[in-house]
Amino acid sequence: MNEIYNINDWLIKEFQKDELVNTISTLPTLQIDTQIANIYPLVNLDLLDTDITATQILANYRITIVQQRDTRTDITDNKLLTNSNYIDNLSETHSIAHKLLNKLLRGYNDLNIEIASQSTLRQLKNWSRNSLDGVQFELELSIPNEGTIC
């Protein structure tokens, strides 16, 4: 197997271990919310580009983690006007991202995958056609270049 496959497979397995995650996809970001039957929270891994150096392979991902928003229609006397699960969704999706990033920042993995760079977590609010909330970030991962020369 090559290094890109190894990184992708490792990411998928890490998200599969997370009990909060229900669905994992590897689609272009614009195609994430096209399936009505998605079971949320959903994690999407969009491989944007790669780079090869003599010592490492770099893979840049856009990771999107979303949960479906539920809005209550009943009138409440709550001064906070909390008629949706927006904050719960952000908390849940942030937790999923947090677990992965902590694993990479603090842990060792057998493939020596490391963070080369990462963006901040951008909050998604009422995103896409299914009213999704969540987080999105870019993550550049490195793995040692163990490729062979023919």
C-alpha cells in the first residue's frame, strides 16, 4: 500500500473508533449533503492535494464534521431563546475533531503520521440544505516517504 492510502485508512479507522460518529464519507466537500438518508453526525474527508519530498509525503485534507439541527416550534419563555440544538451540535462536532487532533498531537501511531499544519476550526451554522451545524478545518498530515525506486 502507498502512503496516501495509509493516511486515509488511518483517518477512517480513527473516526470509526469514535462512538459519536455515525457516518464517514470521502466526497468532495460540495457533495457532502446530497444524500437525504445520511445518518449524522457525519465526518467527511476531502483530500485536497498531496506533495512528495525526499523524506515525507504530505496530504492536505478538508475535514467537515456535521450534525443535523433540530428546531422546536413551540414558544418558550426562556430568555436565551434556545429553540434549537445548535450549541449541542457544535459541542458534539467539536468533540469529534478534538479527539482526532489530540490523538495526532499527543499520541504515537504505528505509521508515524504527524500534523504538518492545521487551520482553526471554522464553525458551520445552518449549513447546506439539511440545516447542518458543525466544524470544518484543513489538516495537512505527513508520513515518511518509504516509496521504492524502480
